[in-house]
Amino acid sequence: MSLGWRAAALVAAWPLAASAQPASAPAGACPAVPPGATVLAQGGVQAWWRAEPAPAVSKPFVLQVVLCPARAELLRVDATMPEHRHGMNYRPRLLPAGEGRWTVDGLVWHMPGRWELLLVTRLDGREQRLVHPVVLR
């Protein structure tokens, strides 16, 4: 399967939330969510993320992450395959870009199937786990 077809299959299997914000998020708490981004919220933290380029089997990619409120910290990013009971072979780097924006570099999903992307955040001393399923074809 070509890279273009893999990306198209991933997008088709990947729920996207391009503009709606969860009801729990205060109005104006976050910048506008760009097209192609996915929104997650848990315990007062809202995050949107977007992969560049779209994840493909065994190809490195970068996540752009925005946390709201901006004072929230991104502590860890990981991904696992629950059915296979393993995760990634690499540990990504988290690079703060200011104002709640983060770049996560060094992600590689080495096989097709269902992955769970995990963002661990901290807000006001409390850690939150934001999890999102992704099917990589």
C-alpha cells in the first residue's frame, strides 16, 4: 500500500474534531482548533493535537499539541497497542514552544493496528491522562 493510501486510510479511520470544543471547556479558553486536529479534554485540561506528516507504519512523525489553559504542562507522550501489550520502540522528545504549545518529536508507530495515544498533563498540581484511539492501516 502506498504512503498516500495509508494516510487516506488513517484519516478515514481517525475521528477528527475540527471546530467544536467540549462543553466542559470555558469559552475562550483555547485558540481555534485547526482543521485536521483532534480535541481531547479531561479534568480541566483541553488539548488538541495534529500529526505532521500523517502517521504511517514505521515512519517518524511529529505531533503539534496545544494545551488549555496554557499554564498546563505536558509531562509525557506515549502510545501503546493494547491488543499486543506493547508500545513504541522510541521515546519522543517534548519541546515547549510557549503559550501552551508543544512539539513532540521522534514518534514512530512500527506496525499497523489500533494504537492508544497518551498525553499526560499536569494542571495545578494534578496529573491528567488524555487518551485517544488511533487505527493505523
